[in-house]
Amino acid sequence: MASSRSQPLSIETLLQKQKEEKESAAKPKFLTKEQRAKLALEKREQEIREQKEREERARQERETLERGAEEHRQKQRERERAAPSTPLITDSAEYVPPMTDNDLSAIRSRYLGVDKKKRKIRKMNDRKFVFDWDEQDDTFSAEAPAAVGSQRQGAQVMFGRGHIAGMDDGGTVVPGKKNDAEGPGTQLADALERRRAAKTGIDERHWSEKKLEEMRERDWRIFREDFSIASRGGQIPHPLRSWTESDIPQLLLDVIERIGYKEPSPIQRQAIPIGLQNRDIIGIAETGSGKTAAFVIPMLSFISKLPLFTDENRHLGPYSLILAPTRELAQQIESETKKFAGSLGFTCVSIVGGRAVEEQQFNLRAGAEIIIATPGRLKDVIERHVIVLSQCRYIVMDEADRMVNLGFEADLTFILDKLPSDTMEGEDQGEQMDIDGETMIKKGRTRVTTLFSATMPPPVERLAKKYLKRPAIITIGEAGRAVDTVEQRVEFVTGDEKKKQRMLEILNSGQYASPIIAFVNQKKTADMVAKDLQRAGWNAATLHSGKNQEQREAALQSLRTGEADILVATDLAGRGIDVTDVTLVINYQMSNTIEAYVHRIGRTGRAGKQGTAITFLTNDDEEVMYDLRQEISKSPVSKVPPELAKHEAAQHKVSKEMKRKRDAEDQG
């Protein structure tokens, strides 16, 4: 029988297609309405012709298939007539069984030329994972025999603590236990995994469900990840899970409970256990993270083991020294330290600028175990021989990067060089070393030094390398980042009048309760903004370098007590000032650096509470737009506004030289 394959295209059809392709190539790029209608009609007619051709080919295929099947049936009937009358002869060569699907496939392949579908071959340079697979490739089949006495487990995507998407899979039921959702019996997510965990000693419970003695290294790793704690330096102790599980002396634990500290903050969880070992520490944590208690508690534990102050030793100076960049931060640390030190019988005195030296000398007449000072004033009183540091063994440098930025690096070096040079009790008194033919003595530590900073610029690294010995380094979150609890907003507002109007709109909206802080760059701007707010009916206070110490303290106190609704401040207050529950920070003028911006907005969103920072931008702030865009994009609660994202200065870093050159070209 003559076979018929798919009919080739006729010459007329090929010529027609070539003609259509030429016409298509000759079509103009822009068509008139009539031309588009004509093309649509021609396209529709072509589709109808192609549909008819497809139907004709399908009809021919069916006829060919039917002829082939009829031929097959005819041969089968002839064989049956020629075969003996035995009902079933399975071993006869003449016997032809009924036609199956495979027979039909063979006929289709023979008469129609339909080839078997080939599997797709992936090229080596195609990096995408291909999920194509044949059914026979399945290694887990329902018909596959399971092991005797076991329930076969297929591949499963695990989630959480060994459960599928955090839910039970209806597997093994443990008798005798009650499941509130399902009734009696608790269903295990994966019985095989549980048995394997039991054999290897892995406990799948979360660390919060375990006792301290049940914690394993895996649990501690998860614990550190939960609180974004990273530490290095060797032999780092485990962080605190709670106050009661720590090695803090009981007297201090009683003070902590009385003050009302519920849970340690992340920096406190890791810094306190290290500090209780009397190790040097470099702590890098965001502002408002509870660093004060992180160094005060180990410090008090250290000095409580030293001899009590008497007439014989009180004139030798303090046991511990805390250095801070600004008067306000020093006084805040003093207030916090007194909560702990007073209950233990220790005296705490601050030495800061803005007060008479004679007054501070009077406060030191009976001696003080703890001194909190700014570097400039402390250097002054040391040079005047008002105080000596002969027995100071515990040093804390808080906000070290800010002290360096304010120009206190030389003062810090002067103060640290005045500390005792003899080895501390309990340290190695001396170890002889032969270096290049010379015998040198390597001394043990002379003090415990703790350095806290939000960032680590090169000058701070120099201080750390020179004065800290084998420090433990703690990083909470990402160094130099704004806190994740602050929503950062940016608005482009040009001109003082529009800024004033927009600020009053924000304040009068009723969304934000006092206390509120507004930041500016100049003293005169601070006074001007405060007067405008007072005319609008708001109680505003100012804080800048033009105020004396009493006026600064009064301004902060008025904000804390609620007498003032808004504090208008320069960057003097951008660091270390802790006013409780600040709901809003307004950058009336954008700061000159992104570091100052981070510390400004850090006045809100403290102690885990939510806060908002609104920044007014102008085209004069081009130097910080790129950094500002990067900073906002890191925040999980903030969104970069389109106007900033599309601004030319936010696409790349603009230096002062670039800006100056461009301004000169514009003027030329």
C-alpha cells in the first residue's frame, strides 16, 4: 500500500509567501488608518487560509491512519482464518494479538512519519536549573516497597523546628500526650529526623525553651543571631540570657531589680559577661542601645574588690575613670552611675567644663571612687594638680569617635599616659623576652580599658591599638547604621519661610507628642527657629554652644519635665543626650556629614521604641545626598522618596572640590 507523508507546500504557496514577505518589508514604519485596516483584513484572511490548510492536513492524516489500521485488521483476519481452531495458542508464530496503543503508535510512526519526542538537551552554558524529568526517573514511587516495620519518608521541605511550613505532617503519634488541636496524641513532624536527633543528642527545641545547662553551641549561635551580636577576640563567654542567670554580684542584681531593668539590651548581654572577666573591650553599637549600664556594671564589680577609701588612699585619685565627649553626656552618665554606685557606697563626681574649677575641687575633697569627665576639663585639672590618677585601674571611653571628631585625641593621649604604669595585681609581673639580642621585659596589664563607639574611624583604631591589650570586640548590628526603630523621611523644602511653614504643619497635625527635637547647623538659626515656634504657640527651648552650662542643663530639664515641647539644638546635642520618649526628630537643616545625621536621628527610637525623623533637604545638601540615600535604603522601616532617588547628586558621591568647581563654572 502506498504511504502518504505530510504534503509539502505547493509552488504557488511558496510564491505567495515570498510575495507577502516582500510586501511586509516594503511597508512604511507609520501606517494610515486605512492601511492598518487593510493589513488587519489581509492578516485575517491569511489566518483563515492557514486554518483550512491545517484542517486539510489533519483530515489526510486521519484517512491515512484509518487505511493503515484497516490494512492491519485485514491481515489479522486472514491469519485467524488460516490458524487452527484452538482458542488460544500463545506460542504460535501465526497468532496476532489484538492491536494495542503501541501498535497504533507504530502505525502512526510508519505511515505518518511522526518521530518520537526527544528529551530536551541542556547546553553547558545554560546555568538555569532544569526541572524536566521523566516519570521513570522518579526514585520515590508509591509502588516501591518500604522497609519492613518502618514508614517510608519522602523528600520534604523543612521549615522552623523540623516542621513542614511550621506545621505537623500528621506523622507519628506519641501516646499519652495531649494535643489541644487534634485531641489525644502529639504528632511529630518527621519521625525519622526525631529518631536521628535523639541518637545524635540534638535537641530541636528553641533556646528560649531550654534551661541554661541545656544550651549547646548551636543554641548560643542562634541566640547571638537573634540579637545581632557578633564578637571576636578569643575565649568569648556566652552572652546573658537574663539578669538572674549571670555572674553579676547579688548586690548589683538587687540594684538592677530596684531600678527596673527588665531584660538586658543586646550590648549589655555580651559586654557584661566579658567585662566581669576584667578584659579590655571594644564595643561597637548604635546610639541609644544601653551602653552605659554595659560598662558601669562590670566597673562597679571591679572596684568593689579594691580596698575601701580611707585617709591613706583617697588622695591618690579615683579607682575608675569614665571619659565622655560632651558635658551633657557626662552628666547623663553620672546620673545613671549614681543609681548603682550610691547603693554600694561609692562616690561619683563629674568634672566638666562650664563650671568653676574651685567647685569641682570642693566636690573632690573627700575623694571619689568614680570620676566622669570630659577630656579637655580633666586635662586642665590634672595640669593644675587638682587631681592625680595614681590608682586609677579602670578606664571607660564612651563615644570615642565623637571625642576624636571634637579634637580630643591629644587630650586622651595625655590622660591615658598619666595612668599608673605598674602591673595590676593578679597580672603577670614580668616576662623576659630576647628581641634582636636585647633583653626586654614584657609587662602584664596595667589597667582595664573599655572603649565604646558607634563607628571606628582611623584615630579611634590608633587609640585602641596603643592602649588596649588583646581586647574582645563586640559589634551589635551594623556599625555606623541608624537604628531600625526610626522611620526616616525626607522632604525637599527650599527657603526658611517654607521650612517654617512645613514644620508648623507637621507639629500641628497632632501625630507627634512632645518631647520633640529639631536640629539646625548654626546658633543664630536655633534662636530664630525657637522664636518662630514660640510665636506660633509652642514652648521651645534652645541648646547650643552659645549657652552656658546652667542654661544648657535648664533647657534639657525643661524638655524632660514637659515644660518645653520642643528643643531646638545644634549638633552639640546630637550625641549622647538621652531624653525619654522623643517621638520626633526634625532636621530643619541637614547635617554636613552622614555620621552626624545618624546620631541626630538616634535621639528618637531609643530603648526599642518607635520614632520618626523628618529631614528638610535643599540643593545645597548635595554632598550628603548619596550617603543619605544609602542610609535610608538600609532601613527596614523607611523608604527612599522618589525625588531623592532620582536626584543627580544621589547617584554618586559629590565632594566639596567637585561642588566648588561646578559652582565656579556656573558663575563663569
